[in-house]
Amino acid sequence: MGAVYAILAVVALMMLGVPVVFSFAAMTLVLSLAYDVDISSLMTTGFWSVNSIILTALPLFVMTGYLMQSGGLARRLVEFVETLVGRSRTGMGTSMVVACGVFGAISGTGSAAVASIGSIMIDPMEKHGYSRGYTSALLGISSLLGLLIPPSITMILFAVVTKQSVAACFLATIGPGILLMIVLSVLNALHVRRTGGNSKDVMSWAVRARAIGSDGWKAAPALLLPVLILGGIYGGIFTPTEAAALSVVYAIPVGFFVYRELTLKSLFSAVVEAATTTGVIMIILVFSFVASRIFTFERVPQALTDLLLGTFESPILILLLVNVFLILLGMIMDDVSVIAIISPLVVPVMQSIGVDPVHFAAIIGTSVVIGANSPPMAPILFMACRVGKVGMKDVIRPALFFMTFAALPVMLVTTYWPDLSLFLPRAAGYLP
């Protein structure tokens, strides 16, 4: 019961508005009292656990996202994707979805995509007949492609917490990410057709071809970044951490000297924002590792496994229960908190029913897309509302539509069709 009390404590404190870091500290305190553990002896374990070269990639990828936003890289990417997909009403919505996916292939965060893509695209989409509420909802869902299209900060955290290969976890979410991108684009096209209006491209094919060449040339330095990151990682040239360092080293001169939009002030702001975000994540991980060690000492994962297997005989039912649990937790907690708390507990359960931890990485990644956009917390959706300058009452209906007919089906397909997430890790040799 100590684990239950600890999880309830962190959930209650977060719902009361207590900062995440202090909520996790309280969780560790509750665990130490419940199981009569000397927490001072375990704190060194927590600090040694975060002494990982892999975690160095976190601040670097976060900083890359901010550099793209302030250095002009994000805007060139959006302009190129918009020209490539088309400037019709249908094309505008698809452009937002694809741009979030491309942005995710560089920054690895959802919040950076909301700020960058939203500030560029929401006003033009309104001029093309989209309501701001619908556009903000589409932005909120699409921005989470940054957690599925590698490199993903969420997958780095999962790999560190569960001791899996970072590259394998990156590959596991590509299939679900592409599937979500396709489903969102189809739903947007159906919405445009249902609401009527002009869906014809405003440019002729000849003009569009010239524009693609022009915008493609302008966006080439930005488009080269994901090629360097992913090509280098899976080509065996460098590790994810080295790729993160390269992305920062590359983005700074491009922002300063190629696009000439990055300034010393904005560079300093990017460093501060990356340091702040990383500091919070690292402290959360310290307490998470301490809690995980207590769970291990007290055999909590084994007890949870025995309880579920003794209550439910069907692996399908257990997976469905885990899906519901992840969605409910995601409604009140951010993705970092969900991974830090749940992964050490649930991975043993998944392994006991034959689910590979890398497959579970994809499951938990797709669940975050739903939780981060679901009230009462809905951090990504609230951020999309602020960027779109619209109230939650105007966003909630289209957001529920996208979660019901896009995010939820993708999560279920990912859960019950393992090959969608395991095909690429196996093809790359990370899994047997």
C-alpha cells in the first residue's frame, strides 16, 4: 500500500498546484516512511543514477528547439512544408501537421513545436477559413508528434529509467508517429470538405514548382539538421548525445550567419530556458530513481505483476487496463512525471505478458499524446490556447474529436500491433 499512498500523494499535490519537483520529493518521503527506509542512504544512488552521459542530450535537444524558434530555422521549415503540401484550405491544415512532425525530428519536444509552429501558422490558417479553436486543437495534438518522431526527449527519459537502448526507443515511435500524422491529415481533409469553402490551391502548378524550389533552397540549411542527427545516429557515426551536441553547434551559426535572425540576447535566452527545463527534469529523475530503488527493495513491481496476472488472465485485457491507466495519469501529470513514476512499475508487468519494453516505449509515447491534451491539466492544449489566443471552451470540442478519432485509435493500434513499433528496431539490429 505504500506505493499506492506515494502515487496518490504526488497526484494530489500536483492537482493542488504544488510544483512537480516538490511533489516528487513528497512521494519519496512518503515511500521512506511507509517502508521504514533510511532515505539518506538512497539519495546518493539517485545522484549517481543521473550521472549519465546519455542525459547530456536533454539540454542540448531542448536548446536546439529554442534556437530553431529564435534563429529562423522553424519559420523556413514551415514555409517550405506549406509550399510543398499546398496552400489550399486542406493543404494549410496538413502543413501544420507535417511541420510539427518535421520540427519534432529536430527538437524532440512538444512545447517548442506549439510555440514555433503556432505563432507562424495560426493567423494565416484563420484567413483561409479555419476557426482559431479548431486550429489550436489541431496544433495541440500535432505538436506531440515531437515526442514520437525521433529524437524524442520522452524516449531518452524512458530509455534511461528502464535501461533500454535510446536508439531502439527512437525507432519504436517512428511508425506510430507517421500513422498519427496520416490520420490527422485525413481527418483535417474530411473537416474541410464537410465545412465547405475553397479547397483549391491558390497557386498554379508552374508557380508552385518554382516556389517549392525557392523555399526548398531557403530551408535547405534547416532541413539538413534532421538528416545529420538521424543519419549520424543510425549510420553509426555518433551517439544520440553527440548528435544533440552537433545540432546545437550547427543551429547557432545557421541562425547567426545564414538566416541572421539569432542574436546574442536570444541565444542567452535559449541557454537559460534549456537550463531551467533540464534542471527540473534532472531533479525529478533523482527522486524517481530513489523511488524506483525502494520499489525494488520492497518487491512492489513483482506484487503488481502477481496482482494483475492473478486478477486478469487475458494479456489483451491487461494491456487495455494499462492504456486506461496511462491516459488517466496523463490527464493530471506531464509526460516526464508519467514516465518517471510508471515505467519502473509497469515494465515488469509488460515483460511478464510478453510485451517487449521497447514496444511499451511506443505505447507510453502514444498515451502521452492523449493525456497532454486532456483536462484537467492538459498542459499542451492550454499552451496551444495561449498561442492561438482562444479560450478552452472553443478548443475542447475539436480536441476531443482529434483524440477520439486519431490519437486513441493510434494508441490502440500501437498497443495491439507490436510490429508497428518493433519492425524498425529489429531491422536495425537492436532487437532479435
